[in-house]
Amino acid sequence: LRKTLVSNPKATTIVTGNPGCLYQIRAGIRSNNIDIRIIHPVVYLAERLKKNGI
């Protein structure tokens, strides 16, 4: 995760379908005060569809 954030510092969201990964990554992000969202793919898709008026 650190390598990903360093290589793409403009990333605002991390998407993962694995609930265990979601909670572990979210905990790491919070404990390191990193300003990035971690969400499930279904949430991401719903947001994209809503943004596009679908």
C-alpha cells in the first residue's frame, strides 16, 4: 500500500472487494493519518452511476 501511495500521490480512493482487506487497509490509513478513502467496489460503482445520472 505504501508503494502504491508513493507511486500515485494523487490517488483519492482505494477500492477493494475483500472485506478483510478493506478493514485492515482502512485501519492502516487511519493510524498513519493518510487522507484517502477506502471503499467496496459496489459503493464505488453506485457513486459513479449516481454522478452520471443513471
